[in-house]
Amino acid sequence: MTNKLLPMLRTSAALVALAGSGVGIASLLVPTFAAGQSAPPAAGEVVGNAERGLTKAATCLGCHSIPGYKADFPIVYSVPMIGGQNAKYIESALKAYRKGERRFPSMIATARSLSDQDIADVAAYFSSQR
């Protein structure tokens, strides 16, 4: 037997032994987290901070925190309440406004003034509202 196969056979034998022991092999390969804890962010991923988001969302609150508010420029538009909305949805929407994929002049201007970190923070703030 070659030296290259020996470690692989040892690993295979260990997995077979674990399989018979009642320990799930997948539980050894997949990290687990406590209830309510999410996986750590991937390298380079921007993580939002709700406390910083409150300051950055001040402009947003002028429209998005008023029940039944309607914007009238350039058309009459019912402004959605976004408190409690999913953070990923808010991030996606703001990035789409920033790219011009969503069309509403005031939202495009606002989104273009935000960095990826700003967007993540604002999304974290609004998603924390219940």
C-alpha cells in the first residue's frame, strides 16, 4: 500500500466507526450555532449595524415612517412603511435604486449617496423595527 492511501483509509475507517456510533457525520462537518445566532459573515461581506443605521436612516424616516404617506413628485405614490421588513430585501431594493433598475427619482438620488456599508446599516435598522 502506498503512503498516499494510508491517511485516506484511516479517515474512511474513522468515518465508518462514527457512523455506527450514532454520531451524525454531517454534524461534524457543518458548523452549528446557538439558537438565534447566525453564521459568521463570509470574507468581504458587509454586515449591517442597526445602531449606526438609525443615524443613516434619518432621511428615510421622513417618508417611510408615516402611515399612509404619499409622495407627490413626480407622481403620487403611496410610500411603504418598511419597519420590520427583511434586511436582505431592503439591501436589494436600495442597490437596485442605486443602479437605476428601480425608478423613483428621490429614491435613486438617496440610494446613490449610500455606500454598501450605509445600505447594510440602514437595512439592519429597519429590519430591527417590529
